[in-house]
Amino acid sequence: SDKQGRRTAGAPAAKPTPTLEISSTDTIGRRLRAGTGTLIAGGAVAAVGTLLPWFDLADGTTVAGVESMGGIGALVLSVTAIAIGIFILQRPDHPGARLAAWAGLAAVLGIAALGAGAALTTGRSEGTTTAAGLLISFAGGVIATTGCRALLTRH
């Protein structure tokens, strides 16, 4: 028993696991709620945008976001961003919360990239114009990015 006491006293301290901590408890709560709220809201806006028309064709028909591969990808990334935001909001002290915030950032940047790519390729088809849903999805991705920025800022 004396040997165990000496082993315990000489053992190196375990490294603390990184979390989404900031400077003060009050600031942590406000920044966490604001960041996750913005991440979830931006993901929801982007998801709704994928259900709306992304393109107006020359013959008068519209193409919704979920009728294209880019729209389906944006919908999946939107749902992923929402799930990550909910996870961080419920478990901010989880060791993987910071990694989840980085994954959320990757997801929302993917939404914005898919929206920008779709908007840039629209001009290639004769008579095709960009509809509101594409812009809403892109805006949702940008909004969610600001939420990730708030979660990943260190003080």
C-alpha cells in the first residue's frame, strides 16, 4: 500500500482534454449559445433553400435544389450542420466538441461552395436563370459559418 502511494504521487498528471472553453463562464455560455444558435439557424435556412427552386429554365419550368446533385449535397450538409450544432449545444464539455465545430465549419463551407458552384454554372445553359432557393441556401451556409467562427474563436 505504501508503494501504491508513492506511484500515485509520482505519476504524471493527465492532460486536460480540449473543449470549447473561452475566458469566463458567462462569456462561455453566451458565445456557445450564440454560435450554436447561428449554426443551427444557418443550417435550417440552407435546408429550406434546397427545397425551393434553384433554377428557372427558359421553357418556364423550375428545378428545385433537391432535384440536382448539388442540392442533395447541400441538403445533407445542412442536416449535418444542424446535428453538429445540437450536439455542441447539448454537450459543450465533450472532448470532441471542438472537433465537431471544425466538422460543422467544413459542412457549412461545403454548402456555400455548392451554392456558389451552382450559381456560376447556371450561365452555361442558354436561358437558365438562378432562382431564390439557391441564394437562400448559399446565404444559410454563410450564416452558419459565422456561428462556427464564434465557436472556434479563442480568447
